[in-house]
Amino acid sequence: MALKIIASQCTGCSACEPECPNVAISEKNGTFVIDPKKCTECIGHFDSPQCTAVCPVDDTCVIDTAYPRYQPRI
């Protein structure tokens, strides 16, 4: 599953954008969004999603159940 940013909780601080190894995070209308086609939940890069680790607002970067779990290529 990809992650998503809950727009109503996003402060627009931009802490998450430079931490994303897949360049999946971008700014849109003052808040940040995650492109689910690019998000790998940081699998293969880090032990946990970096957007979640650096976000100053708890539970703002969450699993988006609308997308299937990311499967790394073998």
C-alpha cells in the first residue's frame, strides 16, 4: 500500500519532501501529497517510511488502503 498525507492535518512544513527516496512527495495548494504510483513505503531503502518518521504531526502520513501493498521486484 502506498502512504497518503491527510491534507487537513498537513502543516505544509515540507519536512517530508526531501526525505522521500522515491521523490513521491510534492506540494499542492500549500499542503503536501504523495503520488501512490511512486510510493514504496520506503521498502528497500529504510526500515520505516521516512515521511512518517519526520512529520511533526502524528498520524498525518498514513497507509492508503485504496492501493495494494507495494511488492519489490526481485
